[in-house]
Amino acid sequence: MMDFYCNKCNTKINEDPIEEFDSSQIKMKSEAQLLPVGKFVYAHDVQINFGVEIKYLVHQHSVRFRYHEDSSRHHGCCGPSNFEQLTLICPNCKNEIGLISGDCLFPHFVGISPKGISLKPLW
């Protein structure tokens, strides 16, 4: 089981603990959820190339976030899918925490950056 905390303001960004999912069960189907709610996989176990450091992949309803204020980061075919920049921020402090895949070309998920989160409360 795992929790994610913003490493700037210490806000917990998941409601319930998230548990590891067997990456061999992942199906790379466009427009489908990559994972069930409450599960994560390590990004290096999935065949997606990211231009930024992403360590965990989770269902978009497993974490709380806001979209980055720089709207130029939110591009994709028919929804957000920018793998070159972080597109999600902490719901409390605007710290960059990850990216989202939500268009018709890729499975849907949130990628969590290790640079924006901690696995333990900071205080």
C-alpha cells in the first residue's frame, strides 16, 4: 500500500491507499483506463516513453489534482496527452506532480513524477 504527498506543502493527494497492480495484466488499449481505481504500476514496466521523469502510473480517480495553469501544456488529439511536460499540479499549492493521458490515442492514466511527491508525510 502506498500514499502520495506533495513534497512542497505535504498535502496527501490520494484519498485511499494505493496498492501495486500486476503489470503483466496491463492492456495497452486506446481510450480505456490503464488501471483500476486504487492501483498503481511502475512506469518502467509499461511500454510508454516519457520526456519527463515519471515513476508511477495510477487511475485518474485515485489521486486529486488540478490541471496546470499553462494551457499550452494540455495538448493531445481529443484530450490531454502531453508526455513531454508535467501537466498536473497539487490541488493545494500548484507544485507540479505529474501528467495525464486522456485522449483517443493512448490508455487513460495519471503519471506521477517522483520530483513532485513524497511517499511519506514530510512533517
